[in-house]
Amino acid sequence: MIKKVLLLLMIALSSLTLNAAVPNKAPITNIEIKGVDDADKLMGVIGLKKGDLYTPAKVQHAKEMIIKALEAGGYYGTTVKAEVRPVHDSVAITFDVNKGQKIKIDKVTFVGNKHLSSSVLEDNLVNKEGTWFSWIPIIGGGGGTAMPDQLPYDQMRIRETYLEHGYLDAKVSEPLMKIDFSNYKADVTYVVHEGEPYKVASVRIQGTVPGLNIKELQEKLHLKPGKVFNVKKLRKDLKMLHEKIGDLGYAYAQVEPLFKKDSKNHTVSITYKIVPNKKVYINDVIITGNTKTLDYVIRRYVYLAPGDLYNYTDLEETKKELQRTGFFDKVIVKPQRVSENKINLIIEVTEAQTGSLSGGIGYGSYDGFMINAGISDRNLFGTGIAGSLTLDYGQKSHNYALSFTDPRVFNTLFSLSMGVYDSKDEYDYDADTNLTDYTVSRTGGWFSFGRKIGRHMHATVGYSYTDVDYHDYTPLDVNGTNPYESYKKSSLLGSFTFDNTDDYYVPREGIYSKINLEYAGLGGDAEFWRTELKFAAYYGMEDLIDYDLIWRYKLHAGYIHDDGYTPVAEMYTLGGARNGVRGFAPGSISPRYIDPDTGNEYIAGGNEMVVNSIEASVPLDMITHNMRLTGFVDYGMIRNTIYKTVTQKGWMDRASTGAQIEWKSPFGPINLVFAYPINKKSQDDTSVFEFTMGSKF
């Protein structure tokens, strides 16, 4: 026994190397963790930081926390050695970590399950058998690696699965994990008692709340008599009741589900007992964390003011409205109780990087080498006013633009926007596409006035003027006139926007929709009508699967009606990240005209187009949450019904798939796009890699 104690003492001392000259309670001047890739993450769990006073107990605790954190990640046999070195009157500590080995889940066994299959019970577990695709987020389903700290939660997850299928009497034993350290594999066994599924006999709401229509709420309940009980639907009912009561000012209402089981007939009667308590009023709105954005700018997006009756929907809409501005990385809106009938509304914001001074050199597969410089800010001096100056120059294009937008002029509901620009795009196609190259330059300006309508809508009217110049091409006649000739356009503009998304850069819920209208014909050469729609819907899955997967559906559609003269430069083309259907060269998907004399092909564009995109986005950076990986499928259609001499009379369609890395950088959103054309034709010009900057996710 004494030998064992001495051996354990020697092992403990060997793992902690202490210099006899190290003074106790000396300040720690440096901490280093070696032997692991995620040292920064471990630094946050050890409970030590520079400036703390050194003691052997603190170092020992830090070692234990490192081992515990790595075991939570599936590593077993982790060893940590700590070296403490004197540095003048302070100490430096180095932790040398050996991660050990990961334990793989070899088999998960359920004993006693007769009604629910093992695959159904295992589906939501963390400790489950792996597959060939387990390493792929969401698609692989995870699993394969032992996470002992999750075993108690896995037990509850199995119980939850039974409750979702109506098994109110189901019992699940504590899991038994057997580890074979010879091959680092583990088996997990659960013993379950299922019982019988229960159906809902009745559901009613008990309690009186002034202004609350109980009968109407009863019809909206998710749990219905005659249906199998489902705990998920129960939680939805509780959430809905809390929200409806909260909208009437009862911030601290209690909603308690009461169950009456009939074990003989296997039915359950449910009563939602409501105790509203007192109505609550806003005492004060306290804003914290805004180091740049002025208080009055934040308050314009807050739907509750001192003296107002508390409203749950207003509180939630305040948070979403502030996130939609793009001014903040994080917004927390929470009530702080002052008395039985008064609360303070605490708004905590973390300022985002809204301004940037950028410059650099890049390379794209289509545009070649690019030089860009710019200064922009969505929140100039914290006033909410946006301004930008952009200078982009590439081998085949340039874009110079200056713009200004005040979304709330003099703190009213009215907006003002204006800008000027000068751009050039050189379309230089591959030789095997047989397309004729050309260059188009645009110079112009615009302004618009708008007004916010309600909480989610905004309407604008405005005017634009553009001077378009074609050059570096061979002239031809497509439609009785030369559509490649230079022209001037004078247009009346209008737009209508609906946006109830919950974030500016990475929305996880809500809809964004914008209709743009244009009439060209107020002078100038061009005469046409344009209607354009952009639509996006977002659905985050984190509440359902405990993982930040975001589904996105995006639609871009446009229609041009010729009213006398519609130049080629105003027609739609597809291809590329900005125009739609990634994987094809920008502007390359288009109806064409073939010169019968030379055989050369010319881009004619289309007056009707539709692009659909489905995207699945997952986090790529779990620390700063600034990078995401997104898989996508694009499908676009385009046709020309204005120019009678185009060779393609019907719809042209193209599709692509691929992935893109989305980075919310200090210089603005940056996307690296890797795409594969699905139905490429022999004459198509493709672009499998693109780099874009400045576009939202």
C-alpha cells in the first residue's frame, strides 16, 4: 500500500516541474500551452491568465481542466506536464500536453425496445456508431467518437424521443459504457422500458386574462384531442401562450401544464393553467456597449419606450430590427425587474466593424489581376448614415463609385440616397465559344427618396441617368438598328422592400423581398419598362438539431417590356456569382445572334430571366463565428422575345453546384466560390473559381 502511494506521488510530482526558487504567489507573466492545435480554446478553460498570482494548486487545477476539456472532445489517456520558470520577480508557466487517443464507438445496444427501433433511438445521440460520412457536418449525422460527458444527456435524449412518440411511462436506464483500451473502442448499452403510447384525451386552457380570447387560442393549440401525445407540440403550445399573454403586458405570466393520465386507457388530459400576475410597464430603456453608435440612433429601432406597456412581440422585433441594421455583431434585449409592475429594458450591443479602409491586389479566374481601394462605412460617426467610395481596377473591368444613404433623415421615417459611378466591363470570351468580344462603359448617377412603412416595409421613388458606350467590337445589325451602339438612358425608378429577417449579414429566419421598377423614356435614347424581383427565405435549424445549419432559398427574376428601344446593355445575362448560376463566366449565359457572313456570335441578352438557388450553410469558424461553408445548387433560365433575329427562340437553362467559403472580414463580406457546371454545353464559357467582395451572404 505504501509503495502504491509513493508511486502515485512520484507520478504527480513528475507531471509538475517546480523550481525550488519559484516564489509562491508571484505574478504570472506568461502562459503557454504546447502540443495541441486548439491552444487558444484551452486557454479559456484553465482558469489562469497573465497577472494572476501563482500557486501550485492553481496550476494543478489548470491541468485537470485541460484533461477534462480534452476528454469532453473524446481524447483518453491525456497527460499534462507543467513547467514553472522564475522570470525575475514573476513566473512563466508552460503546459506540455499529450492528447492521448480518441475512443471510437463500436456498438450501441438497446435492450427492451419493442416499438421504437434502435436506429430511431440512436439518431439524436451524441455517443452513437459512426459511418463513412460521420465527419461531414449534418450530412454525415455525426457520431463515431466517444463523448463520456454527453452520456447523461444521451439518456435524456432517448427519453425525449419516447415522449415525442407518446410513451409517457417510458424509462431509460443509466448508460453503461465499456471501453477496450487495447483497440480504443467502446460499446454503450441502454436498458429501456417502453410502456404504451398515450393519446390526448382533451386539452384546455384554465385561467382568465383580460383581453385574451381563450376560445381562439384553443383552436391554435398544436396538441389535439385524439392524436398521439408529442412533447414537442406541448412546448410549442407553452411558447405560443407565453407570447400571446406577453403581448398584453403580462411579462411574468406563468403557464403550467397539468397532466391527468389514464393508465388503463392510455390517454392523457392536459390543462394549461395560466396565472397572469400583474401587468408590467417599461420604467426605462438602458443602452450599453455602444462605443460608436449614438444612443438616439439605437432608440429609433426600439419599439418600447419608458411608460409603455410591456409587449413580447415588440421586444423580439426590437432585437431583430437592431440586428438588421448591420451595426452590431451581437444584440441582447432583456427585461430587468424593478418592481411587481415595472421593468427596465436592457439593450446590450456589441459594435460591428461597419467601416473599412481597404486596398489590395487580387486575382480571379475571369478578371485576372485586380487592384482595389475603397473607404466605406454603413454607420458614419455612429449616425446610421452610410457612405462609400470604391475604386476597383482589373485587367478586364473597372468600377469607380461614390454613394451616400441616410435611412432616417432628421430622425424621421424618410430616407435619402444618391450616388455617381463610372464602370467598364470587357467581355473577353474563350476562343472555342465563338463569341465576339466587346467592351461596355457606363457613367451615370442616381438619387431616390423613400419612406419606411410599418416595421418591415420600405418604399422609394427616384431618378437615374446613364451614358453607355460600346467599343472594341465588330458592328452588326440585329433588330433593324445596331443594338451595340452607344446610347443615353433617363429613367424613373421605384422600389418596394419587405424585410423581417433577424440579421443583416447571416440571417437565420425571415424573408427578404424587393421589387424594383424602372421606366426608361424621360428623354434619352432608351425606351422600355423593367420589373425585377429579388426574394430570399431563411430557415435556421439550430433549435431542431442543435447545430447552426441554415437553409436558404433565393429567387431573382426580371422582365423587360420593349417600349421603342431596348439596348443590349440593358438586357439580362446570367453567369457568375453576381448575375446568378455560379460556375459559368459572368454574362456568358445568354441568347445569341450569329452573323451569317462571318459566323461570329454576339451576346444579345434576354428580356426575361429567372434564377433559383438553394443553399445549406454551416459554421466553419467555431471561435469567432466569422466564417461559414455553404453548399449550393443554382438553376437559371433566360430568353429573348424582343430581338427577332436571335438564334435561341425558347428558354435557355443552365445549372450548377458547388460550395463557397463566406468570410465576414474586417474589409466586408468576402466569398470564395468553387462551382461545377452541371449541364454545360460545348459553346459555354465556364469559371470554376470566383472571388467576390462586398456582397452579403
